[in-house]
Amino acid sequence: MAERELDVEGIGMTSQRTRNRLVERLREKGIRNEDVLYVMSKVPRHLFVDEAMASRSYEDTALPIGYGQTISQPYIVARMTELLLEGEIPPQKVLEVGTGSGYQAAVLAPLVKTVITVERIEPLFSATRALLRDLGYRNIRTFLSDGSWGLAQEAPFDAIIVTAAPEKVPPALLEQLAIGGRLVIPTGGQGRPQVLQVITRLGENEYATTNHEYVQFVPMISGL
């Protein structure tokens, strides 16, 4: 994410017309939450990738952002956001594990009161924090931290969204969910099928899990 003047509106392959075409593709693929689709049409995804990749930013595909990480496919961002919002209680405080480019946090920000996001790769954390600040996202708080630990000092969370795949769900994330809260997480090892799961905390030690589509995420790695 090279430093550059922020052209939020975009032109040509980054224009509003191009974003609208992306949203129509998402709708055709089954995204039904109109609030999510509206936000996806407004967030300037081309600013969350390297300038050299900007012309591909509204393709429905994951793109590299350096450090072995990717910006997720727009369909997956929309789908995970839709699942996160489907709970009986609208989430107010959301933890995102794996800030990455900041795009998922930017999509969540207009839809919830507070987004708390953690990233373990310091250069990525610093660049993304600056970008989110420059774009005016005042309800996103960023932390440099190992996401598998969650962020206990800010818990409990109404919802947690994870943008990397652990082999198994980290217990800390389950413990930091509020009662009635939802964890949206891909699970499974590299080279094996990964499944998108939604885990709802029903009681102190009671959880319900639903499995959704198969996905492919970078692995969740512990440590800073």
C-alpha cells in the first residue's frame, strides 16, 4: 500500500460505475443484505491494495497485499459481514482478528457502532492504521496483537470476525464472546478444505455451530 494522495471517488476501473457492477455480481451470487451491498458500493477498495493492483480492485477475487497476506474476495467479505449481522441482537462492538488491508473493517464500520481490529504484522498494522485514519473512519480502533489471543481487555464482544483460518477455533475467542454473540470464522488447515462457521454463544459454556460454504484463507499464525 504505497503512500499516495487518496482518490476516494476513483476513475475508470476504480469508478463508482465499476463498483456498482461488482455489487450486482454479489447480488447474483446470493448476497441479500441490502445494507451490506450499499456499503460495498461505497467503500473504495482500490485504496486498500497497492496502486499497481488498483485496476483489478473491483474484480471479485482476492489480491495480494504483501507479507504473505491477501485482501479477501469481495463476495467473502460481503458474506461474512452478512452472517455477522444475522443475529437476533444487532452487534454494537465487533472484534476483527486480522486487520490486513483494513478493507473488512472499513465495510463493517458503517454497520456497527465500534470495530476493534487486531493485526500481528507491524508494517501492515502501521500502514493500515494510517489509511483508515486518513479515510476518516473514527469508529475503528486498531491494535498490534496476536489475534489468536483475542483482546481480553476489550471483551466481551457482540461479534467476532476472523480473516485467517486456524486449524481449530481458539478458545480465547469463544470466551470473549458476549452471551448471544456470534463468531464468524473459517477453520481448517492449509491444503485441506476450510469451512466458514458461525458459532453463537448461548450460555456460559454453551455454543451452537452452523457450517456454511467452503472457503480458502491464509493460515492463522501465532506470535508477533
